[in-house]
Amino acid sequence: MTHSDQLETKLKTYLSSLSPKAVEALVRNLERAKVQKDADPNIQLILSAAVALLRKPQPVTPDIPGGEQRRGQIQRMFFSPLDDFLINEVLPNRQEGRIYRGMLDRVWKWLGRDVMAADVRMVLEQAGNATVSGERIDALVQALRSRAVEAIGEKLHRGEISEKEHRRMAAELGGARGIAELKDIQKIFAAERWLVPFLQNIPDRINEHRLKQDTDVLRLVDKCSERFPDHLPVIAAALVDRAEMPSALCSFAGRLTGNSDPKAIANSQFAPFVDVVMSEAERLQILALEHRNHNPDPIAFSQALSEYHSLVRGVERDMDLSVTGKWHKQLAETKRSISTVVTRELNSAHGSVRRALQVPKFDPSGQLQKDQSAIDDAVRALKVVTMVRNASETFAVNEIGKRTRQAVEQTLEILTRSLITDIGKTRGPQLEAQMAAADVAIMLSEIYFGEDYAAQLRRSRQSALSKANKSAADAGPNPERKLVANALGRR
């Protein structure tokens, strides 16, 4: 076994010990990290192993005893063929093949109560029995899924011929969208025998070159389109999830069509490959807003904006959407929505930076009160300002972007220099507060101006601190001198 084989084996062993949610979080972080400057060369190896683990069906193994733990895994096992198609966002325009993860609980409860209650109950009882092997549970879940195809199909048929049945099903599943999601689930389950092997032949991560020039994936999809033309939206949904550059699916659709004219693609059976790219733009727009409003990570919003910009730039480079009404409208609507939020962020950037650069105060007990919320807001704002600097056309913020950059640059330069200079004039406990404010200023300056500029500021800060230390020493022994010395020692 080579060194790389040993490393891969250790990686797989470690990743297998993590929960699915932990692996999903790792994948998201690695996806963001790999596009950063000076990214670790091992990122792709770890990412590939993690993605492969997520896509691999997770059967219950014999070493997992029966009981609530195994019973709790049955629902996940039942829905495992959907892993390539699940998304966490409710799209404004539902896209065939992209299933909202939140629907699974609803469908499972509906199946267990109204559709095949006895079958579901039997599998759950067997899973709770410690004498039943893991292999037996795998087989039971597979059989349950096979029976569900027919049972769901029967319910859908009844809903089409009976208004009462349709209303009842809509009430249980969340209206017309829920029924559409159910149709996708049934369609994927029914195709499991050929769809799972097909997807296993598709690379876990598909780079841009593979979609635009290579022929391996193209041949697989082209062959599939001949045998299963009704499943092309499902195939497109799986590919957009695996594509490193989702916008490249627009060119891929042209290659499948044999014509790069957007109108020709729109009128072909391969239009779903562009449809799903538009849905990805909508998903990224929703994801960006979610990060801005609810994610405490101050850089998540700018990273989501960067992904959105990358997709839009790729689409507009490869296709002239102005000649396609539906796709042009979809993309334009996401632009308007995200531009409004970015404009709001830019308008508040200057104020956020000023608040973060205020010298913190001490509470009655003598503890320094740093306003971490204000600091996080400033980090988020500066990340957005720097990201939008080279993407102003995507977000339609040319003028506000220029004004914001000018105000932010002046504020950062002036206040940071002032905070550093005042270190040399400060004594006593206030020195700790002054140093804390200067550190925040240098950190923000590094985000905006870069590492070299921040290095200069750190040297200036050290000189100012040495000056403060010398002043304390010249003043003779006193408690203030100790405070200065401690501050210097910490840095």
C-alpha cells in the first residue's frame, strides 16, 4: 500500500466516524477553502473522500444493535436514493429533481399513517429487535421502498381522478408543491435500479473542463437520454449538485443539443440542464440571505455572494440570455433581490467599521467589554465590500460601491493610525483597552488592504507599545508600569 493509499484509508476511517451532519458541514467548509489563495493541496483529497462518503448509501451494519438507535435510522435509509437531489432551500420556482429536505419528514409520516402503515410498522419493529441482523434490515428497507413506489403511484393516480383525494393529499403534504415533490420522490425510487448505477459512474466532482470539452460524462448522459428521456430533469439535478462550476451545465446543454444557440437549447429535451442552473442561482440567492440574517459566521454572507457571482458570471459568459425570456427573467429576479440586500450592506458598512473601532470600556468589575457583535458586523461588511469590488456589475452597485470604498478606506486609515499613535500616550488600565481597539483596527485593515499593509501596522503598534513602556519606566516604579510591561509581554 502506497503512502497516498494509507492516507486515503485513514481519511475514510476518520470521516466514517463522523455524523452525516458533521461531514456535510466539513464539505461546505472545504468547498469554500479550496478556492482561497494558497489553499492546502490536500483539500481536494479530503473533499473527495467526504463527498464520496455522503453519496454512499449508509446501510445498517450488523454491529449496530437493535433498539431505538437502529429504528431511528430507518427513515434515513429509506430515503437514501434521494441524497443527490436534496436541497435545504425552498426555491421560488420549484425545479423538478430538486427535493426540499424538509419534505422527507412529511412524506414519511404520511406513508406510515395513511399509505402503508402496516409495512412501515413491521420494518420499525424488526429494526428494534436485536436478534434481527443488519443485512436483514437492509433488505426489509429495500423491499419497503419498492412497495412504496406502487403505493405512492396509486395515491397520485387517485388524486388525479378525484378532487376530494387531491385535496386530502395536498393538505397532508403541503399543497401543490408537496404533491410535486412526492412525484419526484416516486420517480426517483422507481428508477433506482438503473439510476443508482448510472450516478455511480458519474464522478463525484465534475470540473468545468469535463462539462465543456471532455466526452466521458457527455456520452453517459447522451446514452441515458435515449433510454430514459423523461428522467433528464432528474439527471440535471444530480449533475448540478456535483459540478464544481454549475454554470458550465449551460455549455453542456449546448453540446448535448448539438447547437449552442440558447433558443435551440430552450426548445430541446436538454433544456432542463439550463433550468437547473437557473434554480441554482435562486438557491444561492436564498442561501446568501439566510447567511446574512441568521448565520453568526461573519464571512459566510460574502462567501455565498462569491458563489452566486461566480455562477452568474459563468452563465453570462457562456450564454446570451437576452434572447430567452424565461431564463433571462429568472436570473434577473435573483439579481434584483440580491442587489437590494448588498446595497443595504454597503450603505451600513461605514457605520459598522466606525462602531467596531471604538475603544472598549471596562465594566464595574474591571473586565474589558469588547463589542464582538459590532466587530463581526464590520468583518462581514468589509468582506462584502472587498468581494463586490470586482463584481459590481453582477450586483448592480457601481456607484454605491465606489462611495462605500472611499468612505471605508478613509475611516480605516485615519482611525487605525490614530488608535496606534494613542498607544504611546496611554498609561494605566486604559492601555489594555487602547491595545484591544488597535488590534481590531489592524485585523479589519488586513481584510481590506491585505497582509503587507497589516504587517506595517503591527510594526507601528509594537513601536508605540515600546514607547509606552519606556514612558512608564521613566516615571519610576508604580502599578502602571507593571500593566504596560504585561501588555508588552503578551505581544
